[in-house]
Amino acid sequence: MRLTTKGRFAVTALLDLAMQRTTQPVTLAEISQRQQISLSYLEQLFAKLRQRALVDSVRGPGGGYCLARDMGQVSIAEIILAVDEPIDSTQCNGKENCHNDKKCMTHDLWVRLNDLIFDHLGAITLKQLVDEQRTRQSGVVQMLDMRKSMPERERSLSGERATAERERTIAERERSAVTA
């Protein structure tokens, strides 16, 4: 996947914007200073982000940018696509002309990878990144209960496996006690 600085900087800049706990607009100069991203580059990115209705601009003194939507409704894939960053791992940019003007042998593999990457980035919201950053900054270690993310069938199967393992262990102990 060719994710250039354009996509990375767009995500970083919007994350910075979302991290500011203010109802006041945030200037690009402030984001530029905090993130070490060129102001002129940010201006180009935010023009595209505004066109895609991800940010709103406020003119005049005290002006700047703020999120146009709730950060829980903005996916990372959406941010990357808003700045015209393709999410594409194919050599041919999806044109199917990678090998002598025909689809190469591995084309479908790269297309499936594109789908996985897009689905992954589409499932992550700006709010999730903000929450992760705030947790990291607070120094609190977040514990995850993986049972909640495991489908019910897998949980019952893993429980059945554990029970079967315990029963095998008991049976082996009983066999070794008899032979001893």
C-alpha cells in the first residue's frame, strides 16, 4: 500500500484538532507547530477536508478549524480518501494491466489486501484514536477483556476444550496412580 505523507499528515492533523478540548476553532499554525507539519501543506490538506465536510472553517479573528461532525462518526479511511490518497496495493492502480496489459497473477491477492486495509481503517474512528491518545497520555494501562470480542460459539468451544483438557488430565493421573 502506498500511503504517502498526505494521508498520514491528514490523519495526524485531524487527530490533533480532535484532541484539543476547546469549543474554539483551532488554527492551522497551532497544529503546524505541535505536529511539525508545514503550514502551507496543512492549508492544502484542510481545503480538501473542508470540501469533504470533515472540518468547518471559521474566518476572522479567533478563526480556525473545528470538526464538522462528531469524531465517533469519522473513520480513518474517510480522512485518507478525503485528501485524495488512494488505498491501493496493486502495481497497476486497479487497472488490471500490470503484466503485459493484462492482470498479473497476484493482482487479486493485492486487491483483497486493499479490501482488508480499507475495512480496517474504515472500522477505526477518530474518537477511538483520541481515546487511545488520552489513555496513553494519562499513563493508565487499559485492560481488555478478549472474551467480549470473541464470538459466543468460540467462547463455548474454548470452554468445552478446557473442560476436555481437565478431564484428560484427571484420567491420566488416575491411570498413572493405578500403574504405580
